[in-house]
Amino acid sequence: MTNVNEAPAKSARHGRSWWWKATLLGVLVGLLVLFAYGLKRDPSFMPSALVGRTLPTFELASLDGDGTIRTADIVGRPHVINFWASWCSACRAEHTVLVELGQILGRDDKIRIIGINYQDRQADAERFLNEFGAFPYPSALDPNARTGVDFGVFGLPETFFVDANGTVRARHIGPLTIPDAEKYIRLLENTQ
């Protein structure tokens, strides 16, 4: 008689064990699918609530101390807006690309570029430019990061591409390369 009672208990344990194993297998397969999907994504792409919207309003002191840079100066002509800092190692790697891009864009003056020095001291920013070379375009100071917060900046460098209407068309996170810049510049040219 004990054998008859043991069989249903053993069968119930086996049934529970099967569901637990199937659930674990399903979770593992799901994680592998998410991992594979993540490997195929562009690591520089980060969704931005700002893309497709009007750029935030700002008025910042110019790094050279010669006036201000504000939103009203940008609207009416496409702009590239780069957030950078002297303490940012990736900004050092990106610096020569931005200087080259500034020279290229400065030739025909159809698209302008500005820098926004983010959460930095003016003396450190100036020292950075003296060491690595000045940008061929203006930079503004955002020492309290208020403008950076409005743009949604969370890591440097970050670059925004704004059309003539003041609409942000793209955001690039990380050091910009010339091929990346060319891709975004074509995007801005197609919106004119």
C-alpha cells in the first residue's frame, strides 16, 4: 500500500520539476536573444527625446569673453552643436576631427558649428585649447551644466545636429569621426 501512495507524490514532484526547468530554459533563451540583439545595435546610438523637437533656449557667455551665444543666433541656419570639456579624455581624441570639421564648414558657411564647454572651469577650457589648438568656431561656457541638462547630455562628448528651423535632427554620443560627421551633415543638407 505504501507503494501506491508514493507513486502520485513522485509524479507530482516530477511534474513541478519539469515546469521549473522549462521556465528556466525559456528565461535563458530570452536573455540570449536580447544579448544577440544588443550586439547588433550601434553603441553610439542613444534615443533622445530632443531629436525631432526644437532645440532648448539658452544664452551662454562666450569662452573668449567676447559676447554671448544664444538660441536666436542659431535659428535660421543649420548648426552642429558639440558639448565638450577639458576633463573629458574622449574629447581630446575628438578634438582634431572637430577642428577639421570646423575648417571644412567654415569654407562655405552654409552650416555653422559651435562648441559648448560643459561643466568646466574657464581657465581649464582655455588651457585645453592652448595645448591642443583652438577651434575655428566659437565656444560657449556652460559651467553649471544647465544647458547640457536641457539638451539631455549625460556623457561627453555629445554632438547635436540642428536644422535651419531650430529642430534637432540628430544626436551623436561619443567622439565624432569625419564619416559620422559627413553622414549627419548630409541629413542637415537634405532638410534645407
